[in-house]
Amino acid sequence: MIFRDRGIEIKTREQILAMRAAGLVVGRTLELLREAVKPGISTGELDAIAEDNIRSSGATPSFKGYHGFTGSICASVNDEVVHGIPGERVLVEGDLISIDCGAIVNGWHGDAAITVPVGAVGDDLLELARICEESMWRGFAAAKLGGRLTDISAAVEAHVRANSSYGIVEDFVGHGIGSAMHQPPNVPNFGKAGRGPKLVEGLALAVEPMLTLGKQDNHTLDDDWTVVTDDGLAAAHTEHTFTLTPQGPWVLTSLDGGAAKLAELGVTCGALAD
């Protein structure tokens, strides 16, 4: 491992492969949770499913105990943007839940999030979730070795602006990731291309757009964690951890490395051989 300017951690090939192991645990856990989401289940029950799967996979939940956080996932429902604490809340038909999950394998982190409809959900919420996820993939598709970090940011914003009037949350952004869950550099979901650190091999980033149905203004509840929209309208949150190889982006928390979604955008997945 070496460190470049601004404290950015650059990983070796072997360390990236270790992050892939953590990423697969996260990806599989989120797929379990996607299937488990239904009316009548509590966010605490989802958390228990996640922790059991993470630990039975030989990994450790990244979130549990992080600055005192009590869950293994963040479970943010409807107007909750991010950092919702799992507990007794029971999901009902028509809810929209964002689930953020992290895992550590041999000291290396993976981090990803999905937004899932609970039963039959309004078209407005489905569209919000769809654009949120699509914007993230546009960010990956814009990332190229030798490019700049905000090439990702600009691509995320451009897709949102071209397809909606949604708010783009500015207070919470993506981040570097590796031997710690949150590292430099920050990865905004808005801004002009061509700025920030150069995109190089061994850099790993978590890209995580958060969109709101109304304005992006938000505040944190008295629990000091849960972030909600000021106008009470719904939010969506999608995230994956990725790195760049000479062949293209490799999405470490996606079960297929991002191959299918990237192919839809005309981009080759740069998965490394194990």
C-alpha cells in the first residue's frame, strides 16, 4: 500500500482482491435483504438477517459500533435520507426503504446501498429509485484511468438533471474506502467534470447518490443519526464500491462486478482474475 497526495490510499492488486471478498459479502447480504423486504417485517428483523449473513460469511459488520451506531445496516424509510437506525419500525405497503450495508474481511471494507419498494409502491417512488440507481451507474461509466474524480460527480448530476427535477443531497457524499470505511477523497454527486484527484489504479471509491422527491434540504433527528428531508417527501439512496483497472471499472460490491449494467452503457467491466 502507498499513499498519494491528500492522504488518498492506493491499494495493491492483492488488497483490491481482498476488498472484492468484502464486497461480495455486502452484495450477497443486500440481495438477501431485497428478498426479505415485505409488508410486516421490521427494520430490526432486516438488521438481524444482515448481521447473521455477514458473520456467517466470516466477515464483520462495518457499521455496528461505528461511532456508537447500534445496527449492522442503516434502514432509512420514506423521508429518511440516510443513517436510519434499525429497530421496531414495521414496514407497510407503499413504503420505500433504503438499506446501506458494510462488511470487513481481513481488515478491508466493502460498502453498498439499495432502495427497495415495499409491496405495491407508487410510480413516483419507483421512478425516484430508478433514476437514483441509474445515476450511480452513469458515474461509474464516466470513470477512466487518467480522468478526474469529478468526472464521476458530473455524470451523476447530468443524468439526474436530464431526467427529473429531483433534489440531489449535497450534505452527504461518496468517499474513498479501503482499510477504513470512510477515507479521502470525498465524491460529490454534483459539480463540473475535470476536477479533483486523478483517477488511478488502486484507488477505490464508494459512489452513493441520494435523491429527494422534493427539495434536497434535510436535517438530523434527535437520535443524532437519522437524516430526514425537511419537506417530508421521500428519498432514495444507492451505493456501490468500485475501482478502476486498465480494462475498465470493476464494481466490487456487485455480484457480477457490474458487468451487466456497464454493458448497457457500452462500458467493459474491468474485473481482475482471482
